[in-house]
Amino acid sequence: MTTVFERAKSVMKSESSNTTIISSMLYVFSGLYGVGVSFRNKLYDNKLKTVQSLPCPVISIGNIAVGGTGKTPMTLFLSRYLLKKGLKPVILSRGYGGSASEHGGMVSDGDKIFMEPHESGDEPYLMATLLKNGKGVPVFVGKDRYAAGMEAFRIFSPDLFLLDDGYQHRTLHRDLDIVLLDSEKPFGNGHLLPRGILREPVSALERGDAFVLTRADISNKNSKISEFWRFLKLKEQCHKIQEKPVFLCNHKSVIRGIVKKGSRKLSDISLPGDSFHEITAFSGIANNDDFYKSLIELGFNVKLFFNFKDHYPYHSDDLEFISTKSLTMGIDTIATTEKDYVRFHNSMTLPVDLIVLGADLEWGDGIDKLTDMVCKLTSK
């Protein structure tokens, strides 16, 4: 008769075997992915693929890893900075997840918004919303960002373009490549997709002109930057980028406003003094855990938290379930991110109050050097 111990050993052996098979498959797929990325990059490096140039400078804001490194807050920061300098930027984005990505189009002219989130993609829509003020920043989307850029130039004659998530979009010439890396896990486990989180090998950083370590302790500059260089030296990828600047910034969670129950309007009124009580929260972003931590740091008592996949398209059933579950537990306030909010704010109302949170950037010393690099492009 088979003992319980023997059955347990059999189950463990089976699970171990399955893990080994999955690990081997990931290794193979990661290798194949790497071959494809390397071949593509060599075509561009050797000028065997055409690179198109727009009529004015292009600044790319991107990364080499999947997940949220803060490209949207960075694009917003540069947009606002350039506006204050009296310059006219235009944002170009692929419009990931939006139906307009294939044919392209104008999300916003800097004042009016012409697309819904399901058309533009949630991040372009969010940027358009936060940057519209009569003399704001136009936002265009399109898989073909050269075509989108030419259309934008024809209409607005901008001083420069901000290419959102553009590091791998090598078909478009850029004058400055800003590469963002999460300071806590800049390269994940060091492996390419799908075994790891890297879109490209670490050596691809050589194309970058400036590096920004996000979610960093900006008071501990030397330690973080030294750690970054130390890793690159271990990978023998430091020799071509050691003269390039590295900056630190942190993501500061801010309350954008509150939507009262039954309403669709986000009000920027300050929250009452007893607002930091029990809440429910939900998010569908790249770093749901970071959003949860930010709520705790702000003083919220999060009793329920719902995780959704990145760019999740919310349905009325989802929010009805979250609201009902909350009210059953005596919770009358829900919190979410501004990226999540824009996906449903025009189509759904809630029977609870909704707090909407965003993220602004806090910079360490030396940010003037980065903004100078940007502004010099317009003086050529």
C-alpha cells in the first residue's frame, strides 16, 4: 500500500518536473526572442533599415523593461516644463490598447479631447486630460508615429516632439533618448522576455543619452547611482555609457480629487478631515503593489484591495461588484488611480465616493542638466 509520505514525494517530484519543463521552455523562448531583437537592432545599427526624420527635434522617453517605470509622469513633467519655457511640444504615442492605434489620429489639440479612452488608449487619454487648458499640449496616437508626427506638424508646427514609450521605435529618428529604469529592479532577473522583464539586452542602453532611475531615494543619490554603475560593470556594459548622465527621481502620490457618489465629475476640492478612514481600493496598472503601498503611506486604512491586469477594460459588473462588496462591509469610499479612472469615468457612476490618485515626480539634484539637454535641442 502506498503511504501518504510516498504519495507526497510523488506529487513533489511531479511539480518539480513541471517547473523544470516550464523553466526550459522559457529559456528557449527567451533565447529566440533575443535572436530576433539582436537581428532587428543590427539592421538599424548598420543602416539596413530606413529611419525617418520629422521636421523638428524628437525626444524619446522609454525603457528596456516591461512594466511601469514612470514614462507617463516623465512625459507630463517635460510637457509642463516646456510650456513654462514658452515652447510648443506635441506628444506622440502608439496608443497601446486603443482602436485608433492602427490608423492614427489626434487625441487632443491641447484644449478639446476628440477620442474616448478605448480609441486612444488610456495613457494618451490621461495625458490629454491633464494637459488640456486652452494652450495645452496636443496628443497624437498611431502605430506609424512618423505619419502621426507629420500630421501634427502640419497642424501645429511644434518646436519638438515627445515620443512616449519610444526607445524600441527605432524607425523614427530621435535627437535625445531618455531611458527610465526602476531603481529597485532596473533589469529584473537580467533575462529577456518571457524568462525575464527585459525588452532588450542591457547592452541596448548604449543607445541612450540620459538615464533616469525612478522610484529612488533622492536623498541617497551616490548610493543608487553607484549601484547602477556596479551592475553595468558586472555585465561589462559600462564602457560606452559611463560618461552619460544619470538622474534620480521619486514618484510622489497625490490626490487628484474626489468623485461624489452618483456623479461623473472629478472635483478638486480638498478631502474632509475624516477621509483617511477605511476604504476599498482597486487598480489595473503595471505595479498594483506600488499603488497599494502608496495608499498606506498616505494614511488610508485599506480594508479591501482588488488587482486587475494592466490596461484592464472595466465593465459595469466589475465596479458594481466592488461597490456592493464595499457597502456590505460598511465602506462608503473607494480609491483608484487616474489611469484606471479614465477608462470608465464617462460611462459609469458609482454608489460610493471615489478618490482618484495620481503620481508626480520629485527630483534629486542635477535636474537642471536634464532640462538643459532638452531645451538645447530647440536652439539648434
